Amino acid sequence: MPFDCDAVVVGSGPNGLAAAITLARVGCSVIVLEANPTIGGGARSAELTLPGFVHDVCSAVHPLAAGSPFFKTLPLERFGLTWIQPEIPLAHPLDDGTAACLYREVDETAERLGADARNYRRLMRPLVRDWEKLATEFLQPMLHFPRHPLALARFGIPALFPATLLAKTAFKHEPARALFGGIAAHSFLPLESVVSSAFGFVLGIAGHAVGWPIPRGGSQTITNALANYLRELGGKIDTNHRVKSLDDLPKSRAVLLDISAWQFVHIAGERLPKVYRHRLKKFRHAPGIFKIDCALSSPIPWKAEACKRAGTIHLGGTIGEIATAERDVSHGKIPEHPFTLVAQQSVFDETRAPRDQHTLWAYCHVPFGCKIDMAERVESQIERFAPGFRDCILARHTVSAVDLEKSNPNLAGGDINGGAANLAQLIARPILSPTPYRTPLRGFYLCSASTPPGGGVHGMCGYHAARAALRDVFGR
């Protein structure tokens, strides 16, 4: 049978482009098919509010991109990608007008935590020292033979703890507990859940090792750099090309799908064996998000001075408040005071807004498939720590969990992580296998966030899936 190309990649998110680049670098002819008129999936930027205000459509702050072992091998700077490191990667304000902060240096972070300085150093310094080893270990399937077993054990044992338990035992005072709890809440898990601490450690040590940077010009610049490098390698990208069935695909030797496990079931249908299809249907979703973007007349008037110098701000108060909000979400309830994540890119990147004006990027966690407008509650959380914030708003753009799914079927119910990241689904993502990217259909591979290592802009799902295809199909 004649082939139109060696490989087809469905979806132009960071994982799809990473898969395409991995194949193209060894000489494979590759076509990327994108359903939308613009490429990038969750790594896109657009003028969502007013002309001249550049907002990140989904992902905004990128510790895992800066720390990605695969991205580090690519000449993305040559294609326009420039990282900006905010003075303070992360601030977590409290009601007394102070803020606990994650600084690039472990010692500076520890010193600002006062009585918990020694505990913070003892917990984080060995892990930060092992970052390069750990990044290669946890950014791949969990079922693998570890290359750095001692470093992995030093990370893995405390990472199994529920975040609330670890924070309570490791730290004596609220600032350190709240700081860790807010980072752990990126897991979308109740903070009483096993492995919720893992996310606090991964993102925390990344903040020290590589920062929580933002790309100059918006997250779209990450996508554009990947796409332009792919084109230099001879790869092609076809937009406005929606794949509704596997029969819609060009003839190729391999197909890599940067789509969710549930979308794969939808387009593959009865061609999938019953047992595998049933497993994918049972793969659990994570909660959704409600997102708001604002054009602002001035910087956000934070009470805590440190927040004015931070790229990312976590709004949730104490670890107890955050745990309550995340527990409500996991039980399908709307939190009265939602844990809210804020980024203020324009403070550090003058390309994001007109002179002397600013942007706000924020989202909160909501139950899967939530249709409720959370703008008032999100704005109240910001106003709580930045009185007068609402007076700065020139325009706003909101997206509910349901709206996200309408714009991108892979974000079903507002789930931006490709499925829940509980312990079971970290081990079996989406199936229990050392090579979970491989599907029962010969030559077909999943390479989305529904595969290891999961959500985030790092390209590692695509990289690992492409390497599996190279071994299986191309004998490389």
C-alpha cells in the first residue's frame, strides 16, 4: 500500500508537536493535523478582551517547559522563544497583609519563612540538588527501571503523603503550610489524598531549579517555536482539518494522537478491542476549571508588597481553607471561596498590554462539567488580597468548564489535565503498561496528557510516544 507520509500526528498541542519533531529529526516525513484554525492546543495566546491585550488562552506559567529534558534538546530560542523569570516565581498572600513566597534560592525562601527555615531547607535542598536526575525519572511512565533509585526514593517516599499531613508534620507555622498547600493544589486532588504532596514537590523544586518562567509574547511563542522548528525539519502542519474518524486519516505507517483517551474512543469506535475500549471509558476525569482574563487600567493593587513582584499568585488563604475548597470540588460542590491561581504577565512582559496597562490571567477549580459563572467568586478572592482590584478592570473574558469543552473536545468538562492524577492513574495512565502510549491498533499511539507524565507544557508525552513508534514501526 502506498503511504502519503511516514507518520500522521493528530493535534498540534505541545505533545503533538513534540512527537512530530522527534520523528522528523530522524528523517521521517510527518504531517500534523489540527482541527482549529490556530495551532497550539492549550499553549495559545489571543486578544481575548481588548485590542493590544495579549492573553494566554490556557497555560501561562511554565516551570515544566523550562525544565523539560526534551525541550532542552531543541533550538527553540533560535525560533523566537525567550523566557522571562519574574523576580519572585510565586507568592501566597495571607489575610494579615503578608505573603509566603517561593524564591529561586532555597535559602532565601527558607529565611523568609522564619521559624520554619530549617525545616524547609532540610526538606527541599536535597530534592533541588537532584532536580536533573528527578526530572528524567518522573517525566516518564512510572513503570520503569529507575536510573537514579536513591534520588527517586528520596523524592517518592514523602511525595506519597497527603499534602495536609506532610505540611502539618514538616512545618510548624501557617505561611510554610499554606505555601506548600497551594502548590500541591495544582494536583486537582483533595489535599487529604495520597500523592497530592507529589505535585507540591515537583513544582516546588522546579521553582528553585528552573523557576516559574513566562514566555515573552505569550504561550503562543512556545507553540510557534516548536512549529517552525518542525517545518525546518521538513514537517507539515494542516489546520482546519478535523478528524472525526480514523478513516479520515491520510495513509501512513504510524499515527500519533494528541487527543484525550475519551476522544480516542470516540473516533476509533468499534475498531478498538472491547476490553481496551472499556478501560479508556473508565479512565477518570479531573475536575474542571473556570477561567477569567481581564484587561486592567493599572497593576493589581496587592496588599502584600511581595505579590507586586511575583509572576504567579495563589489565592486561598490558609492550607485549611484550600483543603476545604478542593474537597468541595472533588465532591461536586461549588466552593464558596475557591482556590484561585493568578498570573500577571504584563508586569514583566511589556508586549502583553498597551503602555501603563496590564493583563490578568486567573482560574479556579470547579466540579467536572460545571456550568456556573464563577467570576464573582474569583474576583472576590482577588479583591480580598488586593482591595480596589475591581476598579482596575477595563474588560473581562470568562470561560466556564462547559465552554472549554465546546472550544476543544479534548478538554471535556473543563478537565485541562487529560484525566485525574490520582495514584492509580499515575501508575496506569491510561493503562497499566511500561509503554502505555501503544494501543491495540497496530501503528496507533496516544501521546496526549492522558499518557505519562500527564498534564503540563513539557512535550514529554509526545516524545515518549514517538520513541515507541520509532522502535515498533520504524525499527529505530
